[in-house]
Amino acid sequence: MIKPTDKVLEFIKSHRVARMATVDGLGRPLVIPVCYHFNGSSIYTPIDKKPKRASPRKLKRVRNIIENPNVSLVIDEYYEDWTELCYVIINGRAEIIESGEEYQNSLRLLSEKYPQYVDMKLSGLNLPVIKIVPYRIVSWGDV
């Protein structure tokens, strides 16, 4: 298991949005913003009930993960003073989880971090969660 430094861990946990990149079997990329929770060993990002063009299991990010489980997350801060720019890139292997204790725990953790998930009753929607296990964490700047 990859163990980030305390400073990197705090940076990851303190941020509320990341950009997740997936790639399909033909190498075509997709980058989307995601809400997430990092428990120190895995990152969880849910499929929620915000309006989407496809059913949850037919979403491009889900299909991409099934075809190619390698993903990348970027968590960053931008400043006009470029000496303050910083980011963390997390490369990992993703899988779709839909049931079990880990699934229920991920929904609880996500709902604790984001009150919006409580309001939408995320834990009762039976929607998939993307689980990412990091195999590389890179930081740059004052992180």
C-alpha cells in the first residue's frame, strides 16, 4: 500500500474536488470533475443522481474503468502568483463496487464529507461507487 506523507494526506483530504481521467480500450481519454473521499488507502467517488445522459452503468467513466482500470486523479490549487501553485497526482487502479460492507462504508464517508449526498439520500440509491487504489502519488509545490 502507498503511504502519502502527512502533508500530502492533509492536502488530499482537505480538498473537495478532483479531476479524474479514465481511458477506454482504444486509448481515448475522458476527464471529469469528481467529489471523493480518501480513507488513507482507497479513494471513493460515487455515481450520484445528478442528471446524466446515460444510466449509471452505461456512463463513459464506468465503461472506461471496466475496459481499462488505470485512472489518474489530479487535485490542485491555482494562484495568480505561480510560485504558490501546487498539485497532487494520484495514479491508481479502479474498480466498480456496488454492494457489501466496503460499499456501505464508502457511502457513509462520502455523505459525512458532502451534505449534498445526505440531501439526495445517496446511501439509498443503490448506485455504483468507483474505488481507486493508488499505486503512485506525486506532489508538486508546497504540498
